[in-house]
Amino acid sequence: MLNSVRSLQKAFSRFLPFPSSFARSTKRKLTTSPEKTPKVELFTVSPTEAPIRLDAFLCKTLSLPKRLSHKFLQSGNVLLNNRPIKKKGLFLRANTTITVQMQGSQDSPIPNPKLPLSILGQSPGHWICVSKPASMSVHPISPTETETLLNAVVHRYPDIIGVMERGLKCGVVHRLDFGTSGAMLFALSDLDWRNLRDLIKNRVVKRIYHAFVCGIFEGDEGREELCLKMRKGKDLAYVTVVENGFGTNTYLNWKVLERFNKHKMMLVEINLGTGFTHQIRITFSHKGYPILGDRIYGKETKGWIPGFNDSRQMLHSRRLEIEDQVIECPYPKDFENLFSILRTGESVPFDVFYAKRFQNAPSGSK
């Protein structure tokens, strides 16, 4: 009998990609590796909340976008009466308790002491506001990456690992694009992460951006509302404007800070209302005045300013207003260089623009 089994193993071993001994040793290593125990939290529906849909309750309690709450349900980590529940439209009654397993990725960012980290402001033990350089990712997408902002944060604040059990995205409250610079928030605990997300969602935290846009448009301030939808291309994801309503309604407010008539360019301040991927960039591109250096929504801006390296979108998270703190991030060097180039020509600063609006305003402006 034993010889028969060995002969069968020998016969089928040629179909295996590795020797059977390798497979056995690999399996042994996998079975002996420790597994991460998920955090378990209980949430009860209050009488004032009921009745409420399950996905809406998750969005509220975990401060998740609706899209992520649906993915969370499909993962099987939401339990009702000790059974996984995936029906997003289920209405919960008052005093119903659900169990949420915070099963995050077992990967965590590698601390990198060589990366500089500029702390702009903080609430000790709760959150930090840091300066993100342009052309740096916010967080790694693989455990081997070490050149992201989060790798620098983890070195200085190791307790941030595991916040909200988000693996390689631990502690990230909001994001900035790869080519965008400026102020960013990180939470240092699960509770603070949820609180900050709620404050942003309810517009309590103000996020102010500065951008160089190409062209001179009418008006000194205004509001832009668009319905946006995320698309996935072959090599990258991008955002489009949809007219049929099957998207996310977004808005932002803008104000002209300075007009550079000679170069047909303006410095604009943006108060971000909703937070949607590439929202500022697609909004001004759709308006007809793309941000300088934007390779996705403003390819025509390449070389707009002779002698200036516009290798990234000139968008900067200038200021965050949170918990009675006004945190301002200094302009990066490329912003200062562009100011130097633009101000050699005709310039109308914001503080004197209203006094000269009918005398020095460009043709077609109010």
C-alpha cells in the first residue's frame, strides 16, 4: 500500500511547478505564521436614528464614504446576531446592535528616518498636520515602498500604525494628489480619525488651496458645482463631468488673489466644499481655465510660461482651519520661482484690485 502511494506521488510530481518537498515546506511556513486578531467594536442604533439603512448607519458611525461602506459589507466583517450581513438596504430598528470586525491589512508602512518631515501644527496625542512635498505619494501601495509621506510619519509617530486598521493607509484622514503640495492631516487614534472625518464631512474643517490657473476669467469670486464620476482608464484613473446625475454632486468656492495679465494667468484661492478625487483640477479644466502643469486635465498648459518647469500641477494646500487653529503651509520653491517670473510683468494684487477693477482689469472682465 505504501509503495502504491509513493508511486502515485512520483507520477504526479512532474505536474507540480516545484518539488513536493518545497510545497510541503512552504505550507508549513504558512500555517505557522501568526494571524492578526481583528478589532471588534459594537454599535447600537439609538431611538433618534431609527429606522436607518445599514449602509447609512455604517457611513455615520465609521465616517466612511458610501462606496467604502458597501465594500466593507461585502467583506463579511459586519455581523448581526453573530452572522455576517451584506444587505446594504436593510433597515435597522432602535436598540439594534451590530458587530464590526476591523479586519485590516497585515501590512504596515516601514519607518524611514531619512525622509524629512515638517510638522505644521498638532493636537498632541490626537492629530498632526504635516507639509507634503510635491511629487511624493501620501502612502505606499506595497509594503516595500519607503519613500512616501506616511513612511516619514510612522518613523516619528510609530503608534499611528494600525489606526483604523487601514494597513498601508493607517491614520490618513484625507489625501493630496501625487503632484499636489501642502498641508495634510493624520489622525493618531481610531476615535480621532472618525472625529476628523466627521468634521471634514460637516465642513467644520476648512481646507484652503492656492492654484495657478491659465487664462483670465470674469469675476473676482464665485462658486462652482459639478456632478463628477470616477473613471478607470488603461493606465490611470481620472474624473469626468456627468450631466445625467449618476455621479457625486460637488462644489467649491473660489476667489481671485492676483491677476498676471501679461502672462494670462491668475492665482486663485479655493475653499474646498466637498472632497472628491481631482475635484479642483477637473472643475477649473471644465470651466476652461486649467491649472498650470496638469498633465491629465490641462495638457495644453505645457510650456505656458517659457523657462518655467511645469512638471506638476501648480496646486498647493495652503491652509487648514481646525479646532480654532489656523495652520498655514509655506509656498514651495517652485511656487516662489513662478511668482518671481510672473511678477516681472503686469500684476494686479488682490488687495488693490477692487480699486482699479474698471481701469486695469483685462478686456472682458467685470
